[in-house]
Amino acid sequence: MMGQQSGNQDRLFYSFDLESFVPPNHLLRGIDQCLDLGGLHQHLASHYSHTGRPSIDPELMIRMLIVGYCYGIRSERRLCEEVQLNLAYRWFCRLSLEDAVPNHSTFSKNRHGRFRQNGTFRWLFDEVVRGCMAAGLVRGEGFATDASIVAADASGQQGIPKGEPLQWGDPASRTHAVREYLAALDSELPGTPAPRKISISDPQSRWTGAEGGVPYYAYSTNYLIDTAHGVILDVEATPAYRTAEVESTKLMIDRVESRFSLIPDRLIADTAYGSAPMLAWMVDEKGIEPHIPLWDKSERHDGTFTRNEFQWDEAANEYRCPAGKALRCDWRQFKNPRTRITKADTILYKSRQSDCAACPSKRSCCPNTPMRKIARSIHEAARDVARQVAKTQEYQQSRRERKKVEMLFAHLKRILKLDRLRLRGLSGASDEFTLAALVQNLRRMTKLLWSPQQPSPGIGTSKNYQMA
């Protein structure tokens, strides 16, 4: 006989246990076991008054934000609706069926207020990293770094081309992103390239076409990970251009060293990080072995002698060509000594024109110039270290391990849905990237350390609820 639902929902009392409605293998159960917010109230104590009406518990807001970034719910309005309806979200946020969900405006107030002023997201990210270290998920032997471009919340139709005057209007009516951009102009790094187009709504974002498609405004999220288990040790938000991404790696390595006392034996990255100054910083200042492809613009593809066919003589400060002739930088002596260093931080070594004119191999060496020239970087010793490392088996293993950071970026955009920012300004991008990296670490800890168990009595014990 076919059954039929009565549809009667007018019972006055229900016996309900919230704990039993959350599956034992639910992701939030694992994250709850790995997350430690014990020091949050003490961290934020200076930003709360000792008198007045009690505020919403900051732990509740942090837990709701973790739920949002874990499941790609980045709209604060929608997040409040989902927590209101989803029993697992309520369980994780320590809310009973009777507890009210905070208004969405509370998040905006705290994001731009005490959370940002006190660096709460960065503090929480560091606490999660320390938890990974305590669990043995971080070895500190090999680090990998890379950057990924994420679209900013800015329309490509509203921008000011380079060279046109910028009018930001009345200071009192400027948005937070504009005020942050104007305040950061004085601290901008010297030599920073001027953007081709400046967004009116988010001036700190960078107009980029790096992906080969239609250009758009974007920021870059920069990761520094430990290659043992792919734990993100640091994250930094920058405008989307290469110089800022490379410089952020130095900042992240120094910050990891100061906060966690970790210095890697080797650093893995792609060719963008293989410039001579970056290699010199790694080898000479930090003692890190560069597992990075060399960024070399001197390679020739026209069949003539490559630079590798010229022998360097350190004692004589000269190159020797395949014919045994010298290339030197000091053929001409000056009354006042000169460094001979060019603006590109190189020293130019040249052969004698008379040697090249009589050489039978000239067509294979410099067929279009009267003499052969070689530009040697002032950081050539560090570049030589990178060349030697590239010949080892460890280097080949490092190239495979570099894929771990690429996988994290794919997870960030496809699973966490962070392919476009919602907050504006560099600080807004930093908040979003830090929260996303924090959630990725929590998910990694849950996968590697947590094993589902049967629910035990605790949160959400059996209660009777009256239905209206």
C-alpha cells in the first residue's frame, strides 16, 4: 500500500539533539578538532570596553567566516542566511536552534574595525601554522613559492589611462580603497612601474593582461609553502605585477624566520624568481640553495657561439673565447678609476676588434658586429650556484614538488570559489587571501590528522523546543 505523508507539523514539543544531526565524517567536525581559538579573546581584549552592553562574541564571527570561506560563501548576507538554516553550520558556530544569527553588517564593522586594526586574521593564520608545526606537518627543509592572479572588484570600463590627471573629489566622500591608495603613495617602492590604467573604484589593483586574454584589474596572492605536506607558511597580497610578487617572497621568508624560526635549505620557484638580484639575496644573504630556473637573456638561438663556450678566468678577470683570445672590461685605462658597472648591474667584457677581424670563426661568433661582447652580472657567482644546482637530481625532484603550490591555487579558485575578490583595497585583498589560506591549512590538517569518530555528548545536548 502506498504511504502518504500526514503533513502535520503542529506538535508543541520536540526532542532534538543537534549533535546527532551532524554526520560523524562531516568536514566541520575535523576543522573543529584542529581549530584552537583559546587565545582570541585575550588577543582582542584591548579593542573592547570593560563597560556597556556585551558585544557579539568575536569567536562566533570568526567561526562564521571560516564556514563561509570553507564552502565558498563569501557574501556576508548569504552567509548569515546559510548559518540560520544549516544545522552543521550552527553546530560549528556553537549556536543552538534558539540562538540568533548576527546581522551581516556586524562583519563589515568588525572587518574594517578591530579585526583589521589588531591583525586578527594574521594572528589566527599564524596560530594555525603553529598547530601544523606541532603536529609534525612542517619540516622546514624545502619551501616553494609562487603567485596567482585574482580579479579585483573593479570594472574594466571605469579607469583613468596613464598620464591623465586624477581627480578623487571631496576627501570626506572618498571610499576606503581610495583613501588607502593615497596614503600608500608615499611608501611606494622606488622604480615601481606606473600602471597603464588606474581604477576609480579600487586604485591599488593593477591593470594586467598577464594571462593572455582580455586585461582586467587584479591582485596577486603569493604563497610560501612547506613542500613536505603542502602547508602554507605565509601569504601576502600584492598588486598584480612581477616585481611586487618577487619582492613579497623576501618579505615572507623573513617573516617566517622571525615568527617560526624556520630557514629553508632550498627554495623552489619558477623562472620569474630567477633574476640575478633575487639569487644573490638567497645565496649570499640567506644561505638558501636556489632550485630555480635561471632567468638568462643572453642565450642565443641563431647558431653562433653561446656564452657557455667562453671560459671565465677569475684570477685574470677575463673571458677566453673558443679561439683562445681574451675578452676584458679594462682594455682602456682611465685616469680616474671606474666601476664599469652599467645601469643593468652588469659589466661589459669585449674582445679586441683586431682579434675578431682575423679570426676564422668570426661568422660563428659575431657575424654582425666588429667584436664579441659578453655582459657579466655583478651577481654572477650566485647565478653560477643556480646553474650547478640545476644539474642535480635534487633539482629534478624540486621541479615536481613545485606543483604543490599550483595545486593550492587551483583549490583556491575552483573549490573555495575565490576567483574574484569582494573586498576592495590592498588591505581587503590581504584579508581575503589570509582567510582563504587559513582555511586551506585547516582542511589540510583535517585530511592528514583527523579520523572520524562516533559523536559524543557535548554541544547541542537533547532539549525540548516549543514550536509556535
